[in-house]
Amino acid sequence: MGSGLYSAVSGAMTRLQMMDTISDNISNGQTTGFKKGGVSFEAILERPQRPEDARGINYAKINEGFTDFAQGGLTRTGIPMQIAIEGEGFFKVQDANGQVFFTRQGLMRRDATGNLLTPQGMKLLGEDGQPLNFSSEDVVIDEEGTASFADGGKVRIPVYEVADVKKLERVGGAFRSNPESAATLIEKPRVFQGYVEDSNVNTMQETARMMEALRVFEACQKMMKNFSELDGKVIELGVM
């Protein structure tokens, strides 16, 4: 197989990977707090080349996937248990296995025991690392995350800043930290009761990116077909 065919194959494969990411973005265009994914490309030379030597063949590959943490719009729901963060920060939540995650999904609900749960059933955690308990749904939450109840009780909903969001690993609708992603408490966050943060996906923009990736994929397919036909002709000439 010629190097030109390898180049076309690598181009087609990277576009397939790109379309997978875009498809995930589009499918989550209406998911509360969702942060869109992206990919970056790099070219690999067949061998080290001097600038004046143009004989190297470039192969395309996905360098890395990343998450765009840009702010999504805030939508008013009027539901007291639903909260949104404006600006930087994450809620800390815990799944049924005790694993801790970070999320921007403020689409909370109160269970029978008073815990606030995410759409995935994860429990919202307080500063002490224990699940927050709301004594009732008759609550007022101020912009710094302090929840005040009719009976006079108060709890604080902590918001955390992650030192390096690039090190967060996406797991469903949340993000898993690692030892290198230190999280610190934000003293004065911006929290809005009765609001949720929308997905930051622009569906029209993602659709345009999908069409562009599809056109490049089809072009690579045509190149693969042409190179294959040329190889066949070379073989025929060699036999003759």
C-alpha cells in the first residue's frame, strides 16, 4: 500500500473520530449543564525532515480530546431545588459507590430523606464531604449558596474551583478528578435559585462542523479509491 493511501486512510479515521465527538455534542444540546467536547489534530511525518526536504508524508491523527467549559445560558425554572452556577465552579457530588465527581448540573431534586440528587441520582455534598440534607422544600438560597429554611435552619451549598480543568475526566454528565486536579472552595460563588444552566452546545454550529467533517471524510474515501485503482494499474503493467 502506498504512502498516499496511508495518508488518506488516516485522514478518514480522524474525521470519523471527530464526527463521534460532534454527534455526542448534538445529542446533548438540551442536556442541563452539559459542556461540549472537542478534538485537536496533529500531523506526523513519516520520518524527520529538513525544512527544504518536502518528501515526507503527513499522517493525521487526533492529538487529544478536550472539554469546552464555556458558560451556558441560564434558564429560569422557578423550582426551589434547582440551582445554577454563574461563572467558574462546580458542585461536588457522590454516586452510590461513594465515588466523588464534579458537575455543573443543578437540576436537583429532593428525595424522601432530604438529600439533593442530580438527574443521575448522585448526592450533592457539603463542605464536610457528607450529603447535604434539606429539611424541607420551603427554602431560600442566596447568591453565595446559603440555604435558609422556614424553621430557621441553614446549610451552605459549596461551589468548588478546579485548579486545572483540563485534567478532569468526563464521566457521563459529570467529571472525575484526579490527584493532580486540586479543588478549592470558592468563598463567594454566584449561585441562582430556580435556574438551571443550559448546555453550551450551539446545535447549528455543531451541525455545520459535522457537514464539513463528512465532506472531508468523503474526499478521503475518493482518494483511497483512486490510490487503490492506481495500485491495480501498476500491478497490471508490472505483469505485462
